[in-house]
Amino acid sequence: MSKLYLVRHGETEWNVEGRLQGRKNSLLTKWGRFQAALLSERLKFAPIDLIIASPSPRTLETAEIIRNERDIPIIQDEHFLEIDFGHWDGRLKKDIEESEPDLYKLFWEQPHLYKTANGEDFYQVRERVLPWLKHIFDEYRDKNILIVTHEVVLRVLLSYFDHAPVEKLWDGPAIQSGSLTIVELSADQASVSLHADTSHLRVAGHLK
């Protein structure tokens, strides 16, 4: 049996400001870098063979901090980029909610109905991510892999492992920055053994 470690990048400046990032980027905050460092310490002895990261600077920096001085290759993979928000990229959530309340409500409450003219919907993210995940399983069979990616991609991955439809995408616990999910993989099944855990962020009382 092998393991898949799924990580959301550390907190960024735009996370703090309440902006959607999507394909744009903002820097990790001091807390975001510390989140990654705490996760690195937690995974110090985990048998990780390979790290795959979205090419976004925030995910790459998180991956590099987690790797620390270990001799683990990091592969950039655009399949794990965040959802393309189109004209929402970089905008404050509160401004989007005010200017496009109906579409914003669909995004959060009825994701299966959300459609945008110049970005991706959730079905398109699934079509981008899931076939490639299966390719990775075939390419790196019996390897322990850590994937550093984004919230929507993680929601898509977890809905796949939980056999949940797009309608249920936002159900379940929050996927916080710096969180860790572990999926146990065998020849014929995959099961989530740890779901968006942040217990490592409570070390020495550090929890924002």
C-alpha cells in the first residue's frame, strides 16, 4: 500500500485580504511560511518519494519549505493549478458578491450550476485533474507522493475519493491553508484516512 499526501499551500497575502487568487498569485505571509515549516516538521520522517506541485509561486514555495533539506524531487504540474476564475481572479470576494450576487451564490451554494464565460467551471476542473491523477497513479505505482495544490483542486480530489457529485463539492470540513490530507492507496481502492488536518499548526500554541 502507498500513500498520497495532499496539501493546500500556506496562507497568502490575498487570503488575508479576502481576494480570489485563481491563476494569479500573491506571496505567502509570514504565517503561511510558518505553516509550511510546521508541516515539514510533521512529515520529516514520512516516506515521501516525490513532490508534485502546481506551478503557482505560492504552491512551489510551500513545497520547497516542506521538502526542506530532504533529497526529494519536486515536479511542477500545471494540471494541479487552481481553478481559473476568469475576470474574478484577483478581486475581493465582497466586491464580486456585490456586483454579481447570483453567480457568486451559485459558485458557493450550487456549484453544479456555476458557469462562467471566461474561466473554468467545476466540471472543467474535474476533467483537467482526475484523468491526470489516474496517470500519476499508473506512472508512479507504489510510490508515496505529496501533492501541493489549491482549495478547489483539493475539493475536486476529495469529492472523487468520497464518490461525491459536484453538487456536494463544498460539503465537509474546511480545507484550510497548510492543511494535510492523507489517502491510503491499494491495488483496487483508495480511502481518505486523514481529512484536511491542521493539528500540526497547534504546535506550541501556534494557531491563527
